[in-house]
Amino acid sequence: MSTKGSEASPENVVHLQSAHTSLILMLKPVPAMVYWGKKIDADTSLNDSLFDLPVGQARLDEAMPLALLPEQGRGDFGSPGIEGHRDGKDWAPVFELMSVTTSPGSTQLLLSDPRSGLEVCTKLVLDEDSDVLTLNHTLTNTGTTNYSLQRLALTLPVDDDFLDLISFHGRWPHEFQQQRLSFKHGGFVQENRRGRTSHESFPGLVALQKETHELSGNLIGMHLGWSGNHRIQAQVKSDGRRYLQAEALLAAGEISLAPGDSFATPDLYAVFSAEGLNGMMQRFHQFVRHQILSFPQSKLRPVHFNTWEGIYFDHEPQRIMEMATAVARLGVERFILDDGWFTNRDDDTRALGDWQVDKRKYPEGLKPVIEHINQLGMEFGLWVEPEMVSKNSALFRAHPEWMLGMDELGYQQPAGRHQFVLDLQNPDAFNYLLSSLDSLLTDHHIGYLKWDMNRELVQAAHQGSAAYHGQTLAYYRLIDALREKHPYVEIESCASGGGRVDYEVLKRTHRFWTSDCNDALERQTIQRGMQLFFPPEVMGSHIGPRLSHTTRRCHDMSLRGITALFGHMGAELDPQGLEDCELRAFSKYIALHKQYRPLLHSGTSFVLPSVDSGTHIYGVMDDSVVLLAVVQLSMQEHALGQRLRLPVLCKEKRYRVEVVDAPTAFSKTMKHLPVWIEKMPVVNGDQLSQIGLSLPVMDPESAMLLSFTVEP
């Protein structure tokens, strides 16, 4: 680049714009993202001196931009964008830009190295409305022999004042836990080798300024849309430049490209926000709603009832129909029959793969149960786990060769939940599953499938070679083929809860089972992390029994109800034997969810910062109303409640403040409650934003629901 301050050549610049951002690529000497931030004037020429890099002593003689595809062969000493070889050769390709195809909001770059026999096509699409960037690479082997690919990574530079990271960790049933880390030197690497998106390592990462919080500050957030093994990392180079990187994590020898073959990365989704974490969350929600989700019908998201925590494997048609009658009175709109309905499935040690209705339990089949449920005005849904097989099953006894693994080589792989995985790249196994699911949906009036996956992949081999990546692609093909046959059936992605949650699977499904944990206290943290990337209407959130199935804790119904309210609501329990007051409480919160459902599933979500680390304050809003939850997770730090300020409100409007719901013991925590709690005052938005309201002292593990309605 010139150092004389001349204008950058138009042939060397691509300037993509969206509603709020500009993304600038410099194409020479290598395609590199040199700016991504607040929108700047695209009609004013860029000056070369803005992007010229100095060269220090004891360095290579030429400065090298941080490329979209970092290359070892050019002297980039960070993590390469591509690693592989051809019988030990062609391991350090150096690509030249061959062509650029640009349209409003997108560009496609073709890079080639004929010496190594490789081409890379890089695509960038900046969504005009949401500001979300989609980035991917496709590598093609243009040589005459096979090329063994080890890595193909997607790289995003971030500003040098992004000194913090937010990463995500977890376990079953404790998903989407956040940690904030210093990002000054060295790096951060998180790998997932479990064969599905995983509870432990959600493929998301946020780089942000130190002062950035929910309401303000600059950041870049990214998510890899991939349901298999992955690696995400963040690195600080020795010169201070920073970058994020994401990739499908490939096993040894997993990808060998024959001449003419190609390999495509998963899509990397990223967004720049100058409005803090709320800005990132809102842009991702907007993008998912308009570019990822595809509901088969335009209708409100129905309230669920799931039988699992009510009956487990104890299936008896008359009892199930009685449960259906009871929950229909509560306002349930979709009834899902969970595990245990198929042949010989009496516990979790047997029968996976035998997808026929158990005639012992259902002598007349499922149809009488389905008809009863439909007559009550509810849709019927069914649990399946198609990718799995039990060794104690008719399927395995007939076709042990269909199991994914290395048994033929003498290895013994460990079971998980007494089950193993079918090789979906085996066409016979694939076709058997497609035929079985097709028959179930053809022969019964089923509107919904809860598609589960209860174990990780171990020794995942197809014909002796590693098959983690191929298994994931085959899963996509299976679900795509089934949806083509039954386009009006909705599908839930469940993997022991939140083990398969990402944008790529969401293109094919319509809901996530967020976690197997229905404990409302745990759900507060789980749902807070998930909602940074996913809107409420895809976040399955159930009111569970008073005694939690996973934590053995008991919670008041107000905490359970308000927690479940802000997602795709459901209930999971045995309604028989409950006291009338408990049943009325279920009915109350289901009715509240229905009342606010259009707002919850289309409005703008936000989180407010709290001076008390044990307090969660969050909500959803549109132009006419704000629905707000104040949740006290632990004992309050001080004897007076903090002030509730709402900078999300319109300063020019007036709002009626109302307590929609509060704990039953609410009035016993204080001698005098703030007067606004009972008077429903009308207050100016500017005053609510700047002065705010004094919150009452709340018991630990309690919640309050407020509304702020615009007055005419």
C-alpha cells in the first residue's frame, strides 16, 4: 500500500453496508477485513494511509494484513486458515485473488494457488436489516491427486481495544453458562469433540470492550452454525492485533478430497454492536426470525404438555387420556407423548430402533389416544430418537453392522444411556429410519416430533474411517428428507436438553428443548445465556413440578411460572393428584403466557444491568407495552431494594405501571411497600429512565412481573 496518503483504488476496496454498520475489505496483497463498525459514508473515497501498517525492527520486511484466510506461506504466525497436505506436499499454499463478485450487501472472492492445486471461494453476506454477517469458505481440490484436509477455519479480526471475551460453557443439565475473561495476551481455545453441538461448549464467542455491558459499548459476537465437532478460538498476536476463529473440528483423515471435490465450512454468523449486549441479542433475534426460522404454518406457538416427568415409561392409554383431559382444562394446546410408546420400551436399556407402536401397552394402537387428544382441541406430538439403537432390540439383532463404530476391528466402545448410534452414512440404515418415521407420520395424525439424541459419539467410524463430520451431514439429510415428505410437521431439536442448539439445525427445526432441567432457578441462568443468540419463541421453557426432577429443589409457582413465561411455554408433570390451588396456578400462568404471547414471540428482548449480582432484570417490549421480570436469585446484598431504571422506554411517552404478578409472600418481606406497587401510577418515560422506581426487598428465589403500558 502507498504511504503517501493517496486515495485507495476502487479496485482494491469492497465496502459492504447494512442498516447500522460498514464492513470494509482491502483486497491486496490479500483479502482482509480492515474495518467493521459504525456505518460510514460509502460515497467518500477512502484514503490509503488509514490502513497502512508500520514495520518494526526484528520483524519480516513487509507488513501483512490479518487475512480472511491467514496463510503460513505468507508469514502469518498465528492460527492458519487452512491446514492440509498432499502426501506431505502442498502444505503451505499461498493464494492469489482471481476474481471478485460484488452485489449490494455481499461479495464473493475466488482465490487460487495452482502450484498446490487448491482454490478457495469466500462468501460474505451482510444482512441489510439485522447487520448480521454470514461468512463461509469452500475449498476445491484442483490438483490431480487426493488432498488431505485437516482444517479450514473462518477468521474475524476485532478491534485492539476489545480486551474482554465472553465464552459459554456448561454440562447436562446446566447449559449456556457465561464467563467473562481478560483478552490481553495469548489466546483462548474451546473445542468440542462430542459429535453434537454439545451442552459443554456452545459454539459462540463475544469480544468486547472492557466497559461494554448490556446497554452500551462496542462488541463483535459470533456463532458457528454447526451441529457437530467444532473449535472456536480468540488470539492476540504479539503486535496487539486480535482475531476470532471458528471451524468444524475434523478428526484425523476425516476429509480427503479427490480431484475436483470440494469441502464447505459451516456458516459463521457474526454481528457488530455499538449498543452493548442487548444490541447484539436483538440483531441476532431479528436475523433468526427472518433468515433462519421457517415455520410450516403461520400460527401462535402452542402451549405444550409433555408426559415425561408425569409418567416416564409407565404408559397406559386410559391414564394418558385422563391426563390429556386434565391439561386441556389448564389451557394446553399441544400434547406430546414422550419415551416409552414403542415395542418393548419398558426402560432405557432396550428397544431403540424398533419404531413400531407397542401392542402390549396400546392394544388398539395410538389412534384412540390421538383422537381423544384432538377432540379436546389439542395437537398431538410424539417423542422419537431415530439416530440411536439399543443392542437389546430387534433392529440390532438383525443389523449389527448398522451401528456406528469400530467393532469389526475388535474395539469395544462404551455405551451411553445403554445405547449406541446408527451409521447414517450407511444407506440401508438411513433408508430404514426414513421409512419408519414416514410410516409413523403417514399412519397417524401427528403434528409434532420431539427429536431427541441422548448420547455423544465415540469411535464414530464409517467403513473404518472417522465419520463425525459425515454423520452430522447425514443427520441433516435425514431430517430434510422427512420434512420434504411431511412439510407441515414441526420438529423439536432435543439432545438430553440443550445438546444440539445452533443455527444450522434451526434451519430444519422449530423449537429447542433448552435443558432437561426444569428447576426455575437454574433456568434463569440457562435461558439468559441462550437468549443472547436465540429468540424466545424457539426456547422451550416448561413449568415443572414443585419438586424439581433434576435438582430436588422446591420453588414457589410464581418463580416457576414467570421463568417459563418468557419462552415457548409448556408444562411437564402429572396433573392427577395435584391440589386445586396448584392446578389453578398452572392455568393462571398459561393464560398469562397466552395474553402476552404475541409480544413475547415478536417483540424486542432486553436485559437491564443490576447493581445486585443476584438480581436478574429482563423483558420484552414493543411500541405499546413493556413486560418486565424482576427475579431475585439469591439473598439481596442490601436492606433496601435497588432503583429500577428503564432506559429502554421512550422518553416522550407516559406509561401506566402495573404489578402483573408477585410472590404470595411478597408483602411479608417489608413493613412498607413502595407506593407504586398498589397505586398503578402513570409516569413519564424520561422519569422512569432517569429516576426510576424503588424496588421492594424480595425473598431469594422469587420473581415479580411488571408491565409498563403506554397511555394515550
